[in-house]
Amino acid sequence: MNNLPRVNANGHIGPVDAAQVPRYAGAATFARLPRLDQVEQADVAVVGVPFDSGVSYRPGARFGGNHVREASRLLRPYNPALDASPFENLQVADAGDMAVNPFNINEAIETVQQNALDLTEHGTKLLTLGGDHTIALPLLRAAAERAGSPVAMLHFDAHLDTWDTYFGAEYTHGTPFRRAVEEGILDTEAISHVGTRGPLYGKKDLEDDRRFGFGILTSSDVFRQGVDEVVAKLRDRIGGRPLYISVDIDVLDPAHAPGTGTPEAGGMTSRELLEILRGLRGLNLVGADVVEVAPAYDHADITAVAASHVAYDLITLMGLSA
Ligand SMILES: N=C(N)NCCCC(=O)O
Ligand SMILES: [Zn+2]
Ligand SMILES: [Zn+2]
């Protein structure tokens, strides 16, 4: 059905043309891009991670990837905010979903790490959709291995996710970045949380976090300092290092992202998040995730639309990387 030619100027296969095939027709791939098996090589692979066995509150992020794919049907090929055509500059393809064991977190982490390594074997960059924040740990392991060094990280989230354990469990969605620091896969000179807010267990949470090396720009900092100052501070800290960006969609206010498992009031707007991302043009972005999209709590696809635009800007940034 969707066999119309869609080869663009650079020989890359782009999205199905919405002027030729209604954009609501056919099975969803991210932004109506080709599947990975339909292209010879991919500069960027978008892959879903249907896993949410690491959550401490509301489940459902296992369904996030497909929810974002459905909302991404309305994306268009030219990104005016960054003056770039990401699918023309790059061959971007949808790699489907990782087959992750929902009953065994340790095995799931291994699978995510191995799948991420397999997908990036020939220089392909990875953007994952969906899943809970547990998956950032194996994704960072793979990113650091491919980079050949610890990576810088920007972590957009309402939460620190540097807690130690829940119910004695080390691998959960509230603990990936403490594990990552312990494993030495993060460049602790260049790791920042952006958008954090809300109650903590105690002051020690912040003390631990600072000891690990994290800088923090809270949701209130973004509001009070403004996007440009925040961008300048982040760029300064990251420099030319290989950079991984992890976006927990709950960094957005519940008004902008109700479809998530651990919502916190007082968050950033989707405009603020997109503006900060666009300010990161030219950094050496090696990989990214968009996690914690839980469709059961979404309304009118608000969360999925925001997540699809975040993913689109992340892919655009990959095409504009140093
Ligand atoms: N990573 C996300 N979304 N949430 C972590 C919340 C941890 C807690 O229940 O305290
Ligand atoms: Zn969070
Ligand atoms: Zn998180």
C-alpha cells in the first residue's frame, strides 16, 4: 500500500508523503519513516522499549513507544526551529521494539544493553521511545562503550533518579543514575539534572546527588532564569564531550504531560523543554531516550504529542551534531 517512492535529495528514504497517503493510514512507524529492514544503513535508529517493571508507582510506560509513534504521524519533514530537514540530512529508521522480559529486571537490563550495542554497531545513533527510567542504565552503558569513554549527560526529569534502592532493589526507575555513577560510565564533570522539583525523602538526597557530581537546574530555575541562561550554563558544562540526553517526560508539568507514572506539580512547559533542546545545537549528541510515557493516564494524546516533538528535535540535533 505505502509503496510510493519517498527517496529524498540525499538518497535517504524519508517519511511517507502525507499529501499522497493519509497520515492516519497504515501501521505506525516513528514519523512514518521506513522500518530499519527497509533501509541499507541508518544514521539514527528509533526503537521502542516496552518495559515498565522498574516503576515505584503507576505502571504503563511499557506502552509508551507505540503511543508516541501514533502521535508522531503528524510530524513534518522540515524543522523550522532549527532550520533543518532531519530525515534528509540523515537516514532515520524505525527499528521496532526490543523484546524485553517483563518478569526479570536483570535480564531486561541485559537485553536492552545488548540490543543497544547491536543497533549501534556500525555507527548508528540510537533514540529510544517509551519504557520506564530503569532502561537509561543499560542505554548509558552501551553509549559509553560506543563512545569509548564515560559520557556527559543531560537528564531532564522531575526526579533525581539517584536514589539507592527501593524494597532492596538496586535496579529501578528511581535509581539508574546512582548505578551509572557507581559504574563509572558517566563523565561526572558534565552531568546535570534539569527540571527537578517536588518533595524528596530528605536533604540527604541532594547531598548524595551533589557528591556524585550532578549539577541541578530545577524547574524553578528554568522559570526564574529563563531558557537562554539555562542553555548557556548547560553548554558550558558539556563542552565537546560525547553527550547522552535522557528525557523523562514527567519533566513537563502534568498539564503538559499527564500520561506518566509519577507526576509532580510545577513542571516545565513543553515550549520551555523544546527551546532548551534547540539551544543544544552543535553539541556532540551520541544517544537519547524519551521515557516514562504511560498512555493509560494520557488525555487527548497530550503527552504523546509532546514526546513525539521532543523525539523529533532530538533527532534533528543528532543531524546537527559536532
Ligand atoms: N523516574 C521516575 N519517573 N520516577 C522516580 C520516582 C521514584 C519514587 O517513587 O520516589
Ligand atoms: Zn521522573
Ligand atoms: Zn526519571
